[in-house]
Amino acid sequence: MKKVAINGFGRIGRAFFRVAFGRPELEIVAINDPFFTAEMARYLLVHDSVYGRFDHDVREADNGLEVDGKTIPLLSEREPDRLPWGEMGVDLVVESTGVFLSPEKASLHLQGGAKRVLLSAPPKGDGILQVVYGVNHEAIEPSMEIVSAASCTTNSFVPVMYVLEKEIGVEHALLTTVHGYTGDQRLVDAPHSRLSRARAAAINIIPTTTGAANATTKILPALAGKMDGIAFRVPVATGSVSDVTVELAKDVEKDDVNALFRRYADGELAGILGVSEDPVVSSDVIGDDRPSVVDLTVTRVVDGRFLKVIAFYDNEWG
């Protein structure tokens, strides 16, 4: 059993807790978040506006939470190297603050005694492998102490591009991610470092940037220089879609492309790439473990080589 600590108990940290708690191979031994009291941590873990009630007995305990009788300390330290990961025997820190993403900052957890660190977001700078499980997870080496799970959009986009590049060949691609709003945005118009994100999230369609296209080229180097992407933040709490437009290397038929996705969904990428024979809307993928669900009803081909594919994903859970 691996001992796991969570650093950052926001949307991703709590989603991870819900997924991981009770799994026989994992033991959550600590949560660190200086912005949470035990009262607030219990309340937001139990009551979730998107995923509903957490169906476990959760109580406040001395310096932490008690979940189904197990006490989990709640720490309040801003500097990861001051955390008692070594004393607690922490095998893995799930770094979900969105702050400690560079090699230098993430390694503070190692200085605190953790054996390994998993970033829940793309890394800042070079030196940390981004992993999309099922596509490049075999690139993880035992010597790697810090690894990134990349972004939700990258995990949606990469399986699609992996199949297309491997089976057909990609000349160029453009990604548009239509993405639910996040805590980084503003509830009402207010200053933000990115002008468009300063606008009210719940009443606007907001064009912004995405790093998913660039991240994809690090995972699939053959696509370097062939792709770019943009994002739209839209008024849904979660449930997003990667809209992929591709110039292919050879002619295809729509049915052949869909058959490829079905084959990979049932085989090599089972549990990672999904397909739907029915039309999908964003709420359909809320809580879906699969990071990429292709809506086969929307696949389009123009003049043999111009392809449109869309893949839905839960941008918090999947």
C-alpha cells in the first residue's frame, strides 16, 4: 500500500480524494492546505455542487478529518519543504495547488521527505515528464522523482491524435477546447492577468489560450510544428470538449475513422479513449473516468483528408 499526501484541497485535490479513498493500494495519510479549516474541508468534501454527496462518514477530528473512522491530518503549511512527509513515510505527494509546478518548486516536497511527486497540472519549464496514461506512461523511469499528469485537455486531445498519427498520419491540426469555467476566472468582471478572463465567467463565452497543443508535441514529438490551439471558457461548471480539425496524410472515409476509434477504445486504449454511438452533451461525461470520449456522430470528413473529430471529457474528474 502506497502512502499518499494531497497538497491543495481545491477542486482537483478533493476529486482525487473521492477517487482514491478506500482503494486498497492507496492510503491517504495527510492533506495540506493553508486556506482550509477542518470545518471547511469536511463541508466541501461531503457536499459537492457537481458530483453530489460523498457517501462516507466524514467528521471533524483533532487537527484534521475522520473519514469512516480513519483520521487524516489536515496541515496548514505554505512551504512544502517544511511539511513532515518524511516522518509520515509519504510515498507520493499529489501536488494539486497549481503553484508548485517547476522542478525547483515541486522538489520542495522531496526536501520535506516525500519519495515522489505527481503534478496534477502541466509543469512550468523543462525537466518534468508529462504523461498521458496509455500513450507514453512507459516513458516513466524509476529515477524520475517528479512526473506531471499533464492537463485535462491534453489527456483528451492526445489519445485522439495518437490514433490518427499512428494509423493515418497527420499533416496539420488545430485544437479548439470548449472548456467549463474554473476557479481561475472571475464571478463578476474584475482584474485578471489575462484580459478576457477578467470577464464574468458564468455569463460569457470567453476566448483564451490553451497549452494543450504544445504539450501534445512533447508527448507525440512527430507532431512538433504541425499544430496549435485555442480555448473557449463557457458557462458550465464541468464537462468540456476538444474540437479537433486535422489535415491528414492520406484519404479516409468517415466510417473508417470511426472504426479506428472503436478498435482502440476496445483494445489498446480501453478505459482511456471512449466512444459514443449516441450524441453527447457535456453533462453526459460528468464523473466519467475516461479522459477522452469521442462522439462518433459528429465525425466529419471533407474531400478525403480534412477531418473533424470531437472528444468530450470531465475537466475535473477524467
